[in-house]
Amino acid sequence: MRAVVVEELGGPEVLRLREWPDPEPGPGELLVEIDFSGVNFMDTGSRVGYGLPRGVPFVPGVEGAGRVTALGPGVTGFAVGDRVAWVYVYGSYAEKIVVPADQVVPVPDDIPSDVAAATMMQGLTAHHFVTESAPLAEGETALVHSAAGGVGRMVVQLLKLRGVRVIGLVSREEKVPVAKAAGADEVLVSSGGGFVDRVRELTEGQGVRAVFDGGGAGTFHPSIEALRRSGTLVYYGPLIGDVPTVRMTDLPKSVKVTYAVFADHIPTRELLLAHTRDLFEKIREGGLRVDITGRYPLAAAEQAHRDIESRRTSGKLLLTPGR
């Protein structure tokens, strides 16, 4: 089969299309022909060696959707031809993948496979933030960084479904309409930490109940400043490079800081199924829109990484094996 392979760690140029051994399903596993693979910032980290479960060479990508083509010994509840989606399984930048059966979810007939693939990482992350990390009540106010990005747009939409007032933050003026279309009530343009005073103006000096920040050290402490008393900073930014740190004296007003690790916030199959069912239902009802803004053949994985790292993209990027 064809796969995108990282043979040495480095920039986007190390993503090379290669012939790769066909996988075989073992006990409890499914063999899946991949229709769509999600492109995530996490993939750019694995490309340079962060968080790798194994050394080089390896096939990156942790998310996708496709059709079951074979069952390993002992697998029940699935059949050849079933459409499924998965997340946090390395090897998704390929034409085929072997996935543990307990880590896939069935894709409903009325949910397209590209939408399912685009929902898994970003949708499940946003859903956890809004329902567990900072479950805000109707009428409360939140600040969402990167409100025109993939996770940001999901967070904005899910907050609006709860009746929350949303202040969106974007890095460029041209992204304002994107954040507005997602449902943000107000949108601020800032590429650093200069948003705090404006947030206070919009909240009568009180600050927001929660901040959802996927940035880095440059926005971490300003995000804390933007919180009201007993507010929550939900941080999901990078843990490589300039990693933000916090001292207890940096946490006035009884504010809280949480960091989301995907493997921890969706630790069981029951939670995986419950979260995805709710997301698919919201998509079905029209309350949650999944915006796929870039599709690339496997051979263009390098360009997909260049595009996502430029931070000029909005919405979800997908690879399209076999297309």
C-alpha cells in the first residue's frame, strides 16, 4: 500500500510518499481501507519527534474514517463494509490501517465519512472542554482563542448551543467573518497578549468565566488576567518549544488552570461512544457545522503541513487516500 512515511525527523519536507507493508489485523483488531485522514497540529509535533510511541521510520496521522475490509480473531459487533471512524491511532496517513476494535466508532448512515473524520480529534476535544473542563451556564461569557481555527470553531458552536456569550479571538482581520459565522458574539483581533483590556471592557471590568487557549507562552498569562473570579483557563497549547509555566502566585481570584491530554479525557470506550453520539446528533440537527477547508492527496501531505503550520488556514484539513 501507499503511505506517507517519516524516515527522519524534521520539517514538512520529511513527509514522503512510499510503498509500505500492508497491515494485517490481529486479535481484537479491524483492517480498514481509509477514505479520509485528518491533519492535526499534533501531527506536526510527531514529525519532529514529540510524543512518538516508536522511532523512525513511522507513518504519522492519528485520525480518520473508512470502511472495514477484514476482522481480526475475536472481533464482534462489526462486519466487512461497515463505515467507522477513529482517533489517536498512529498510521492514519495511509491507504489502509489496523485499528483496535474498541477504539473505533460506527459512522451513522446520514453522516458522511469526511465529516466523521473531521469530527474526531477536534470535535471530541471541543466537546470535552465544553462539557467537562468548563461547563458554562446560559448567560455566562467565554473567551475563545483561535476562534476561526478547527478546534476554536467547534468550541464556539458548542458554547453557543449552551447559551453562552462568546468573545472570539483571531490573529488576522480576514478571520473575523469566519469566527462570526461560527457564532461568536464579538471578535477581537490580536496576535499576542494585547486583548486583556478589551475583554475587560466587554465584560464591565469583570473578566470572563472561562478562556479556551490553544496558543503558547505568549497568551498563557494574559489569558489568566482575562478571567473573572473563580474563572477557568482551559489550556490546550503546545508542550514543545516555549512551554508556559505558572506559579501559585500567578493564580489570583481563585482562578483555575486545566490542561487537556486527549488520552486522559476520553479514557474509555463508553466515553468515546457517548461523546461521538452527541456530536453526530448535533451535526444531524444542524447545531454543529463541520467546516472542511482543505483536501489533499497523500502525495501532498508536505503541503498540508506547511499550510497548517502557517496558521493561515481555518477549519479542518483532510488527506484523501486513494483519491
